[in-house]
Amino acid sequence: MKANKDFLIPFVGLKQGKHQFEFDIDKTFFDAFNFDEYNGVNVKVALVLDKQSTMMELNFKHKGTVNVPCDLTNEDFDLPVKGTLRLIVKFGDEYNDDNDELLVLPHGEYQVDVSQYIYEMIVLSVPLKRIHPGIKDGTVGAGIIDRLHSLAPKKQVVEEKKEETTDPRWDGLKKLLTDNK
């Protein structure tokens, strides 16, 4: 993904202390990552950057909804999501983002791109199994549920026969068993 200017935070001009940033995330943000599992996105991200003399601490918090299809009914619904992420930014000889909670930037760097961290934070807050909330309380109006009920196997009524009819060929064998006793 190409760096988006909206998610580049220039920290060189900032004074030491806490600084707040807010981002409105929508579907176009995920389109830039070629991620198309969401039909719509409406998430607010609040970022608090705590700049210190030798490092920075980034605290992300997000809350909103993503429009996804239900895994059972395939009906689209708005799934509420929220979460947090804490990232420590230190300075070193070369760029290193191997650790999930620690980012090492080269000494000459003057800005940090937070788009990848926002992307990962939102994607990881969406559960793997997405079930429409109307399924649990029975308010979902999807025709698929009625169709599944109509196609469900019906209970068969088995009538037990009072008289047991047997094959006459076996009757001769049964006499042999009873005669030996």
C-alpha cells in the first residue's frame, strides 16, 4: 500500500507530552489495502501520541461498525466493533517492525505511518464467525430461515404392526430350533 498523507504523523515538530489525533475510517481505507470482506465501514479511531525524549507511545482506540454478511443467513448487517492497541516507538539504527508492540524507526525519521496499525486493529476486532444478532432473539426476517425450516427432514410416523408376519421358509428352520430343546 502506498502511504496515505492522512495517516502520516510528523512527530518532529511536536512538543513532549500527549497529542491527540482522530481518524474516520470508511470502506475506501480498506480498498487501499485490497481488502474486500466488508460491505461498509464506519469506524472512529482516536490516537493519543505521548512523545517523550527517547521514545513515543501510541495508544489507539476504535469504535464503530462494519457491514458484513451473516455466516448463517448471508444477510448483511452492521456488526459493532471496538478495541485498543498500544504501540511503543523507539529509535535505532534501522527500521524494524518485527515485534507487534514495538516499532523501531531510524534516527533520521521525522514521521510515522499509522495506517497499517489501524488496519490490523480493526480487522482483528471483527470475530471470525459473524452471526446476525436477530438470529439469537428470533427477529431476523430473512427468508432463508423459513426455507431451511421447510427443507428440514420431517419426523416419520412409524406404525408398528401388531401381527408379525414371517416368511414361511423360515418357519421350518424355527421348528428345528425348538425341536432340539
